[in-house]
Amino acid sequence: MATQSKALAQAYAAAKHNTIILHTLEVNHKSFAEPIRVCRYPVTDNQPDIIALRLEDDAPYNPGQVVDFIGVPFNIVTPDNSTDSIGEFQISLDNVADTLHKYLRSAVIHGGQITAIYRDYVRGEGESDNGPGQVSHGIKIMSPKKEGSTIVFTGAVLGWTQRSYGYLYTAGGYPGLVRGR
């Protein structure tokens, strides 16, 4: 997990009335023609807003380019920014289940890991589009499920919960652990 950028830290500490933090998510799988990019944004009419944002220079897809994010309501709980954190995101995307269902179904059919990148952007008076303030690459999407018109999943950054513990102790590798009969 990257540390907060100077702009993001200032926005949280002394936010002006017109300063907002845009939370975004880029979801990808080998079966997708292009990543799914969403921005947490209210839908004010029947059509979601399109928000153009600049990606970081080392982004895996479209580095340094301005790309479109679809504005949809979603909830994201980011992991604690500490060494004790297991690095798990809790994410729910509202009113997109029908749209994303075909992508998730394709991912299930083709197998492999669904990944995501979380980015946040500071927007407000005097802010230029220099890219995201904070980026979390390598989020592994786990257990996506459809609940009505909402897609809910968890994402792990560090994957501590998926790591095997310790070593495989065999008689060949650790003969001192084997007792004779």
C-alpha cells in the first residue's frame, strides 16, 4: 500500500468546500477486452457520468493517458495503512450487476485471477490533473457474487490469508523429525 501523496494528505487535512476525493477501481481479467473502470460517483439520471482521469506513468494499461471511468455508486472500505493490516478491501458496486455479470461469467469460464487497481484522485479548485494521489496495484479479487443489482467482493493486496503457513516437513528434508520403530 503506497503512502498518501502530499495532495491527498492536504485534501484530508484542510479540505475546501469544493474539494472532493474520487475513489476509482480498475478491474481486469485475461478474458476482458479492456479493463472495467469505475469511479465512485452518484448517478443523477438514467445515464452514468463519464469521468476522464489521468493514469499514473507506470500503470499496466494505458500508462500516463487520460482514460474514461464510469461514474457509479459503490462502497469501498480500504485496508488500514499499517504493517499489521492484512490488506483486504471490501467492495460493493451498486446498480451494475447486469452490466458486470457478463464479464464475471467470462472470467469464470476462462479461469484465472481477476485483479484490480484502486486509485484515488483529489479534485477541486486549483487542482490539476496530475494523476492519482494514491495507487494500490495487485489487488486479487476473491468471491465476487451478485446480490440483486449489486456486485459484492473482497480484494486482497498482500494475500496473507491465502499464503500457506510454514514449510512442508518431509522425512527427506528433516530426518530429525522421523522416529524409528
